[in-house]
Amino acid sequence: MKFISFCIAFIAGAVSLQAQTLWVGTYTNNTGSKGIYSYSFNDSTGKLVPLAVNENISNPSYLALSANKQFLYAVNENTEGTVQAFQVQKGGLLQPINSVSTQGMHPCFISVNSTNQKINIANYSSGNWVQIQVLADGSLGKTQLNVTHKGSGVNKERQQTPHVHQTIFSPDEKYIVVTDLGVDSLYLHRFEVPKGSSATPWFKVATTPGGGPRHLVFHPTNPWFYLLEELTGNVTGFMYKDGIAKAFQRVASSKKENAFKGSADIHISPDRKYLYASNRGEVNSIAVFEIAKTGTLQMVQEIKTVEAPRNFTIHPNGQWLLVAGMKENAIACYKINKQTGELHLHETVKNVPSPVCVVWQ
């Protein structure tokens, strides 16, 4: 693959000791986007400054960084899905390593285990997920597992077939958790390095009919996780232990009861006190919940945000939340009140073409 990368902006003095690179995945088809963008973010001032654009990368809609931060992986969300491996360079640049097939259509999520030996990818349109070997040099090897789901859901427009939307590792990396929007189910598979995972799920959870499970997030220290439903916009809390999950609470992520939510992403603050969820559709908001000691949620804020907020990320220092506004071609930067969890708009960075995924270096 021919690689062209060039710096599109540089401001003297903007990159300080507090600066951190933000990688931005985009949609490139008819959007004006050229590929994967990088920005420098100053966590003292909250300033986001363009660094570089890495071109000729088709629909890199979801990104994942290796634990050692030396390699970046991107799905190419096309009819014939592929995934690309890159070596991270200075100045927000990427050096392509190789590309392999995802054995499915429209891959939309990717995760890497902590030893950088395996990646898991969700193929949305074909309803399957794959596990691919990662070699010592960061390159992608053989597909070691290909699991196809079966079934349908009650929503005839969105759930006629399986739609795998997320493949993540449990905190102890003993299990892989897979969400399927099309069949309203969670699948938990055993995972052992380097043996891989069984194609037969260890445990299956039937979620709310018509809910459309999209993304979930594990609490980093307590035995529960939270699932966001794309179609209803609800968040369900699950108690979790050794590959077994049981729901204990279900709350709405928006106060607009009759609006289509199109909910997208969900994260927990680094101090583990607050949960955040994004809503698209007719809502375009970020919901903020306080997490009780028992794991139950209480909404403390719902704030209007950029149009079509997809993925968002919380800075490791817990003071900033950045949202990718796909239809607004912008990234909104919020200051987090660490005492209340509430968000306050700091800056909206325009002219970011079709941002979908934002990942910290």
C-alpha cells in the first residue's frame, strides 16, 4: 500500500510536556476525509492542535492501540472488511505494516489484548467476529477464530439478521465479551493466551427484546459492567463474576422519552465515580450518571453535544472528555467537574472530517 503522510499544521510552543497525541478514526467515503488524523492535546489548557493526516486509509472507523503504544490497528469498514496494522511514528505519523481480511462485512470494532498477541474484530453486517494473531513485530497474522451468530430480533428494520457490534476482553482477560445488536444477546467466550478461545460461548445473556446491545464497559475495580442499547438508549447494569453476568438495573440515557436515541458509546471516569453515555438520533447528547457503591446509577446531567456523537474518550487525568461529532465534522472538548461529574463545554474544534473514533496515545 502506498503511504502518503504529511503534516497539516504545526504551532510553535503548542506541544508541551503536557501534550498527548489523540488519534482520530473517520469515514472516508464521500466525506472529504483522507484517513486517520492526529492531534496534540494539552491537558493543562485543553487545547487541541492538528498534527498530521495519514492518507489512503479507507474508512478507518475504529482504532485500537497496543498496550506498549508502539502499534495502532484500524478496521476498514467496507463491504469486504479488512484490518490494518501501523507502527506509531513521531509527530502523529503512522507507518503501515500490513493488512488482512476480517472475513466479514463492515467491521466496526477492534480490541487488542494486553500482551499484543491477539485482536478481536466485530463484523457488523455479516454478523460474525474474528480473532487474529498478532506477531512480535506488530504485524497481523492468521485468522485463528471465526464465529458467526444466528437469529434475529423483534425490530424488523434493524434486527433481521445478527449484527455483532463489540468484542472486548474482560478485565482479567479470561473472557471475550461480544455484543450482538441484531439478536439482543451478549456472548461470553473463554480466552486463554496463546490457545485462543472456544467458538462455543461459555455463557449467553438474552438482553431486552428490541434493545439492540451496542457497547459495554467494565467497572475497573468492582464486579459489574454496564451495557448501552443503541435502539432504546437504555443502560443496563450487570453483576459479573467468572464469565457469568446477571442484570440488576436498567435506566434511560436520555430524558427524551419518545425520541430515537441511536445511542453509541459508554465509558467510566478514571476515578470510577461516574459513567458517561452518548446518544445520537434525535437526541445528540451526553448523559452523566453517578455510580453508587452498589453499582446502581443515578443521572446527574444530560448535555446537548455535537451532531451524531459516536465514540468519545476521557483523558487519563479525568479532567477532559472529547466527543467525535460525525455529522458536524467536529470534536467537542468538555471540562469535567471532578466533584460532580458534570460536563462544561470548553471548545469545539471544527473541520475534522467525519470523526468516528478517538483514542489517546
